[in-house]
Amino acid sequence: MREEDSNWFSKWEDELPSPDELTPLSQTLITPDLALAFDIPTPPHANPSPTSPPRHPPPTPTNHSGHLPPPSSVTQPISAEFADSSELGPNSGGDEPARTLKRPRLVWTPQLHKRFVDAVAHLGIKNAVPKTIMQLMSVDGLTRENVASHLQKYRLYLKRMQGLSVGGGGGGGGGGGLAASSDPATDHLFASSPVPAHFLHPVRPSSEHYLPFVPVALQHHQMAAAAGHPQLQPQYHRQVGHFGPPPNGQFEHPFLSRQAGPIHRMGAPIHNPVQPYVEDLESANANGGRKVLTLFPTGDD
DNA sequence: TAACCAATAT
DNA sequence: CATATTGGTT
């Protein structure tokens, strides 16, 4: 019985983006093929999820007297764009059997995960349920199932860490480092994002959340952009063994490959508290020789 | 009914 | 191993 959650009325606050800003979902995660297949008109209103009309989030604050998140600082057009354009099944024509189309596995990139964590952190453990998280993330294409699955894993990760920091004895080893990266075999993606401190106990009312968070999403019809660009995020399914060598010594990540505009950093703190993200050398070896490089341009967001 | 969660399957 | 999918509850 977890029906106790009925207080969130009080919280939520204006932190949440107004319904209008919220759910601009149209960020193009839908591949052109998919869109066509689904008969999705270009205009906003296309949610691939056949089971979830994008409706306003829970009880919308009757009166948002306040303010909502900054208009849009750097609002990165976060889109979980899958790769598309590419070989299709048998049917060269590709004009018909759209039904029964399966989406490619979603790849949780550090960026996406970060958004995920931010959303969870801002919502508070209590309200951090798949649906809400999904809505807050505003990442088009993201489905509740996607988030639910990831959330499950994330919770396990948190639990593991909690048990590790204070327990004692058990296992020996380890060393506790609290926020430090735990074992190489345990964290992959999760370690790349800071874990909100208060993820275990009910968020203290006094303690508001932190971070500004910018759920806003672009309102551009990236459809055109996506169509024009061959690939925004070709993350079909490719283990990150090691990306090709920098063509000219310049990194080019599939993610930031788009958004070529004047990116200004809002009130960026002088120092970036973000984790430096260092990779352990021996740890990789201990795992069996599989070194996963999850490096990323920490310069985003 | 729809959403959550945990377990299971790919 | 990371996600997706399913089953059982609420």
C-alpha cells in the first residue's frame, strides 16, 4: 500500500513547467520511416505510444503563481533520436506494413541519463514514477516503459550504494568512498551522473530541490532537420568498444553533432562541479579485459 | 482502466 | 550487460 502519496500537492510547485511548455513533445525521435508508418502528420501530435495520450501531468497546480523554469537557457534539443534511414526490412518500397514496427533499443546516453536523474531529483523519490519522469524529461520518443526499465535499474544502483556506504563490514573491501565511483563492474552509466544526496528519505519540505533544470524543449520542427541530416544519433546498437579515431584529431560525437548554434552558457559556475570522469586503468583489466569507454564531452549542459 | 513494480526474457 | 517485455498488484 503505497497510497500515502497525496501530499505532493504541496510540493510540485512552480518548478514544473507549465503544461503548455510541457509536452511539446515533438522533438523528433520518431524516425521518418516510423512517422510515415504511423501516419503521423508532421505537426505536433504524434506520440508513437499508442497507449498514452499526452495529457497534462497530474493535478496541475491550480495556480502557478510563480514562475516556471527559465525560459530556456540552453535547452538542448534533447532528442532520443534513433538512427533510421538505413536498411529496412524486405520491402524496398516500405510503404505499408508499418504496424508491427518495433523500435530499436533505446540507448541511454549520459545526456539522457542526466536528464533522467535531474528529473528524478527534482521530483523527489516520491513522485519519481515512470510517467512523471517521462513527462518531465520531455524527451520525445521516450516511453514510459523505457523510463520504467531504466528507473528500475537505477533504484537498484542506489540501493547498492547505500548499503555499501554504511554497512560495514560485509564485504570487505571496499572502501568506501561515498560519492566516489564504486566498483568498475557496478557502475557504468550511473557513475557518470551525480546522485542526488537525498534520494532515500522523503525530501525535506524545507529543503527544496536544487538545480534549475530546464525541461523545456525546442519547438522547432526538427523533422525537417532530421530528415535532412543523415544521422543524428545512430545509436542503433553498437557497443561502445571504441569509436573510430578522430578524423582530424577532432572529436565528433553523434550527440552533439547537431545543435550548431551559439550555445551560451548561462550562469555557469566558474568551476564545474561535474565529475571529471576519470577512468580507472586497472579496473578495466580486472573485468576481463573489456574496457568500456564511456567518455563524453562533459561540456554539455 | 491505467500505472507501478518486480521478475523475466531477449 | 543493457533493455524490453511480461505478470502480478494496487
